Amino acid sequence: MQEASYLEAGPAIRGAWPRDHAMDAPTLEAFLTERTYCVLATTNSGGLPQARPVAFTVFADAIWFGTVAGGRLRSVRRTPWVSVVISAGEGDAHRAVVADGPVAVASEPPAGLLDLWETRVGSRPVWAVAWLELEPVRLFSYVAS
């Protein structure tokens, strides 16, 4: 996905997220595995961006989020597109991933997702009334040093 994203990226993205600072596949997988939280951006009822920190997990080539009944769930049902930022560190230790794409709403998580979620987050998401599945169409990563 990342390679295709760079091939289609314009000069502004390539300047801000230079290819020579992108994570290779093993580094990207390790980074996504070690991070538990991200910032998920949706669009509110007025068409304005709304970004909030949420837990996530990568499962079956998608990024998954549990959600409660509320504004986020209404937002993605109305506008099924999200952006995600996963970031860590400062200065020379800064690393980040951005992903954008359509999101599907599932009432039940796929088999295996809850076990992985519990391992990563430390508890079962009994609060989740729905699951958001992001299959990115654009993905960029960055490592400062």
C-alpha cells in the first residue's frame, strides 16, 4: 500500500513525507504493533473535521477500532471515510504513520480480533457497539533519523 501511495503522491506529500524516510515493511509492522493509540479523524454533521485519540489494532490487513454509540459512529455512517495518525517520539526519535481510506461498520468483530485486542489493550472492549474497519487507500510513514 505504501509503495502505491508514494507513486501517486504529489510534490507536497513527497516533500513532507520523503520516501527515503519511510519505514520498510518490517519496521512499519513493528511500529504498528507497538503502538496502541492513534488519532482518528472523521467528519461531524456540519462537515467539519473531528479528531480524537482512540485505541486500534491491525488485523487481516485492516486497521480496526471499537466504537460506542455516539457521534463517531453517526459520522462514519454518514461519511464512511477516515484518516488516522499514529505518532511517537520527538526530534530525531520521531516516527509516524498516516493512513486514509473508506471505513466499513460491522456490528460484530471478525473471529480473532477480540483476542488480539485484549492482548494489545489489556481488556475486552465490552463497551463497543460496533467495529470500524479501515482498509487504507493511502498510507505514508516517516522516521526522522
